[in-house]
Amino acid sequence: MATDVSRTPEPTLSPPTPAADISPGSATARVRTELPRRLGFWETTLIVIGVTIGSGIFRVPASVADTVGSPGGVAAVWIAGGVISLCAALALAELAAAFPEPGGIFVYLREVYGPAVAFLFGWMYLFVGPTGIAAVAVAFGEYLGRLVGLSPMGVRFAAAGAIVFAAAASYRSVRAASAMQGAATLGKVAALAAIVVTAFLFGNGGAGAFAAGAPAPADAHWSGVGLGLVAALWAYNGFQDMLPVAGEVREPGRALPRALLVGTGIVVAVYLLANAAYLYVLPYAALRSSPLVATDAMVRVVGPIGAAAVALAVIVSTFGTVNALALTQPRVFYAMADAGLLFRPLARVHPRFATPHVAIVAYSAVAVVGVWSRSFEQLAEAFVLGVWPFLALAVAGVIILRRRHPELARPYRTPWYPVVPFIFIGGTLWVVGSALVARPVTTLGGIVLTLIGLPVYALWRRMARR
């Protein structure tokens, strides 16, 4: 993959600026020095992979298959999702290198559009951010319940317990949580690789979705590809969740872009191979009706022992993602509070552990509530439709800053500019438009919830001035 990572010195950074003094388009990055830089390139790369590969690749292939109707449509959705995600990573890496501070997307929106748009993202994130970890935790509880025999209530308790445990690790130590994350990431990648190899070596391709009698490409519901992407992008979602810890990465100008690109590239390759394995083993009718697709695929190949092996693999995978999200996402609330756009106590740093402990506790508490209130599918869809439009705004910021502030120091520059940003922006508009047509109530509800943040922001600023 071609990248333009140079050894240009990192931008000169000025001290933090109070929220009242933040102006749109500030060309000077600001770094909060309270959180020490302890993470290296490989640790950051493992966070990208670990936070992305979670429950999605084990759950959403059935939803995609049911939406598009043929193996050709399935391939189109997963390839398109991979291209869109890679374009986002290529573009966001430029912003991450230019503004290497805690907060991620919140910081980039603040620098490009000003505090009002950044607040809207944070406002939406207050509601849908914790739903991401809640959805993954629910999948963790479901597979654990399948392995050891838990009741529906027990599944919810297991999901909540996973969130609390991961939050406690992140509260205590960034390095320890990162080490646990790295081990879980290596485990989940090895497990997926084992599933793929086992399927192709021992599976019966003559009975799978590519066999005679399988749906032809002409049978695909091509109008449903955009809606299928909503599900696929949930599986691909996560590369941007590494960005909130940018303020804790060593040599961010070099490490952040490389970690984003290497991590996202590995995820895309793993997902395409996993879906090919599912299609090779399972008849299409079984694939589109299988909520636990990896388990069903392995049962066909190696029998009941396959169900237990996959359940164990998914438990490791989903817990690793819960751990990664508990490590990264609370930094968004920390950055908002540090900028004066959220309750100030959320910006407190633990005097001994040097972690944003209040933000971690608040985030995990909201996530636990989500575990008890919504289904996996509802949580996943709410997250994608709530967050990805803001990702498109952030990627558009690459174009805006190139024109508005060409002098800004950029240790990394997006390759194939401006084609790459436009591909991601167009793909996101396609996905949101498809969701608006297919599920207008849910999509419009999310838009209205976001816009409610405008009067809330005005009230917040008025109270701050008083």
C-alpha cells in the first residue's frame, strides 16, 4: 500500500487553549500533556486491529446475505466496505499526525469547523458511543452463554461484567490494558485464521453457496447493497476508535499513520477471507438465516466440537474489543471536558495511574445501561448511523485544511488526494441515504437527536459565560 509517511519534524504545538478562545480552523495543534505517551507503533496497531475485529465478523454476515440475496452481492458489500474503510484510514491518518492529542474525531472537527460541530459529535457520542461497547459485550455474553449454558438474564450479567472488568483495567493502567489488548488481538486473529484454513481444507465446497443451484449474481438485490453496508461497516468500524489515544502515542507523526494503515489493511484481508470461507462451507439459505454464522460453518466441517471452538474464539475476540473500547472511547469525553464542552470533572486525571478515571467510570456506566436496554442489532445500527456521518465530516476536513492552511505541518499526507477522501465521503452518503430510504424512522430519529445538540450547546455556552 502506497503511503506518504516522511520524517518531517512533528508540528510545533502550543499550550492548551480554553474553550472560549477556540476558533474554527486553528492551524496550531494543541496537546494535553497530562496523559503521558506510553504507546508505541505495534501497541497502537494492535489496538486498531483489536478494536475493529470484535463481534461483527461473527454476526453480521447473515444480515448482509439476507439483504443482498446472492454471493456476488455479498462480495460486493464486503469489498466496498473494505475500500471505504481503507479510504477513511488513509485520510484520517493525515489529521491524526497533524493533531496528535486525546479526543480523536472530536479534535479534528473542532479544528476544522469550530466547537459547535465538535460539540454535536460529542453530544451524539454521549448516546451512541457506549452503545458500541454494549453491542460487543452482548455478543460476548451470548457466546459465553452458548458455551456454558447461561439464561438470558445471565447473558446480560456476563456482558455487564465484561465492561466493568475492562473499565477497571483501563482505570488502573494504560500499559496493562494495552498488553491485555495485544494478547487478545493476537488470539482473535489466530482464531479467524484457523477457521478460514479449516473451512477450505476440510469443508465440502460442493454443498456451499458456490455450488450448483446457488443464487446467481443476477439474483442479487443490488438496491440493498447500501443497506447491507450499514451492517458491514459495523464490522469494519473501529479503526477510528484508536484515535482518541493519539495523545498517548510516542512519535505520533510516524506511528499513528502507519498503525492506522497496517491495522486496517490486516482487518480487510481477514474479513474477506472469513466471508469466502463462510460462503464455501454454508449453503446460501443457511448463511442468510444464521445469526451465529462462524459456529454453523465449523459445525458443518468438524462437528459439535466446532461449535465449542468457535464460541471460545468469539469470547476472546469480543472481550478483546470490549477492552479496547474501554481503553479508547472515554478519551473523547475527556477531551470534551478538557475543552470546556462537557462537565469539567470528566477531564480529571488520576494522580497515581495517570488515566482519565472519571471519564472511564462515566462511560462504562452508560454502556452497562445499554446492555440491559437494547438488542445487539439495535445497538450496532444506532452506532453506525450516529457516528459515520461525523467521520465523513472529519475526512472532508482534510480537503478544507489543505486549502485553508497549506502551511500546517503534515508529517503524513493522504496519498491519491483528493480521490481517497471523496470515495469515503461518497460511500458514507450512500450508506446513510440507503438507511434513510429503508428505515426512515430510525435514521431521522438519529438526525433529530443530533440536532437537539445545537440548543444544548447554546445553553451550555451561556451557562459557561455566567
